Amino acid sequence: MRQELQSLPKTLADDVARNLVMVARLIDEDPEAAYGYSRVALRLASRVAAVREAAGFAAYASQKYSEALAEFRAARRMTGNVDLWPVMADCERGLGRPEKALDMAGAPEVHKLDKAGQVEMRLVAAGARRDMGQLEAAIVTLQSPELASNSVQPWTARLRYAYADALLAVGREAEAREWFAKTVEADRDGSTDASDRLAELDGVEFTDALDESADSGEAAETEKSAESAESADGGVPSREARAESAGDGTSDTAEKAGKAEKEEDEADDED
């Protein structure tokens, strides 16, 4: 890409490069934002193949398959490279044309792909079979030396996952569990949810610790509020308690006054 940008004036090349960097940075976590940066780069340098390719991937990640396909075709015309063939076929799937994707899977271009590209094409073809309701055919499509190999390659986890999911779709649960377990072994960076799928098959349920903490916090707050209300009731006597307290005080005063009056009468008698 750097070499392609060297054909541009330096200031323009720098602007394009900055936008392409943002595309690469955001495409997984925020595809729409990445797409926006790709459109800027495209306006600045539409004749650069790397820009067309980046715009294609950004559109693909945003599920704008027609636009993505157009950009991939433009990039391929500029370079003559077949590396984009599998993702172009997957765009056909996204556009609701799985038959076209299958045609591309059988095209001569596939033989020009490297091993990773051929595995990717196999995944796309299997997906197209499933789109057409051909579940057993999807399983057969995925069966390959790459699937049977014990070595772990960059594509291994995705290939095993697709196979496990296809098996599960036809009710072969025991085999699906075996292949989800094999996927977990190969998925070193956690790119799939194979561990969750495996746990689901084993009947394991996960509890969200954050939800538990929130519930505990609400319970503690409720208890604290109740204690505060109880304390408040104890500090301010009720109307009945105040009346009773006032009554007790009046009776005590009257009793003392009567006693004093009696003592005064006795003193007068002595006189």
C-alpha cells in the first residue's frame, strides 16, 4: 500500500494514509465509522487499488454488499489479483445470490488462490449450500484435508467451527460437540464463540456476575432504607406516645401537689 501511495503528492498521500489507518483500526469494532473514513479516502484517491480494496472491506463489514462487490471488482481490475475472489463470492451470498457464489467456487480462479484463500472459498461455498437449504451438502463441502489436519493454521478454528455448526444443524449433536471442542483447542485468540456453544451443549448455564452485584446492591440499599425509616420512627415519638407521655407527666405533678397540701393541713392542726 505504501508503494501505491507514493504515486500521489506527499500531502495527499499523507491524508489518504491517515484515513486508511482509521479504516483498519475501526473496521472490527465500529464498521460504520470505518466506512466513513473509507469514503473520504476514496474521494481523495479512487485510482489507487489499495484504497478501492479498503473501501470494499469497509462496505462489506457494514453489510453494504453491492457497494463492496463493486469496489472489489475495481481493485481486481487494477491489480489482476485473485485474492479477493472468496470475499467477492460472499458478497453474492449477501445479495441473496448463493447460486452465483457456488458458480464462483467452481471457477478457474479458485485454483490460483493460496491455501488460505482456498479454505476461505470452501467456507463461502458451504455457506451458500446452507443458504439454499442443502445442509448435508454443506457438511460434505467442508470435509477436506485441511479440516482433518491436526496442525493449527490461521483458518483452522473457523473451518472447524463451520463444520461443527453444520453438523448441529442436521441434528448430529454428539459429532458437533466433538468439533466444537476441537475448535476451542485451535481458537487461541478467541475469534469464535465455540466455548459458549460447547457449554450450551453440555447444559452449562452462565450467570452474569455484574447482574448479581447489581441485585445485591439493590437489596442492600433497600435494607438500608428500611433501617433508616425504623430509626426515624424511634427518634420521633408517635402522637399516641406523645399523648401517653404527657398524661404520665400530668398525673405525677398532681400527686405531688396533693401531698404538699396534706402536709400543710397537718401543720395548721398542730398550731
